[in-house]
Amino acid sequence: MTPVTSEYVTAILAVAERDASIARMLREICALDDDVRDSALALVAAQLRTQAAAADVLACVQALGRQDVARAIAARLGPPG
């Protein structure tokens, strides 16, 4: 995992630790099959772009699509449920 990727994971997990609803959503996203996760996040990113979301938000959504990021988050947060 690159330093930038590690920073994203750290930031994402910090937010999840402060908000249980975000942690639940991340568990569900990271548990998805890679192709399903990619498709779902592509739709989320498209919707965010129509609302002029900040670049860092879009970068975070893109990072969640990476298998290494999803695995690291899933390992830390545990399975959904």
C-alpha cells in the first residue's frame, strides 16, 4: 500500500470511528465483491460529480474502489452485520 493510500485508509477509519453509521456503510461496501463494489462506487461518484462534490471526496470514493484499501478497511472494521 502506498503512503497516499495509507493516508486515505487512516482518514477513512478515523471518520468511521467517530460515526457508527459511516462505519456500517463502509463495512457493507468493503464486503462487496470487487466488481459489484466498483460498479456501486462508480454510480456514487457520478452522482457526487453532478453535485460538484469536492475533489477530496471523489478521491476518497475512488480509493474505496481499490482492493487493497477495501481489504484494509474491512480488516479493521470487521464484517457487516
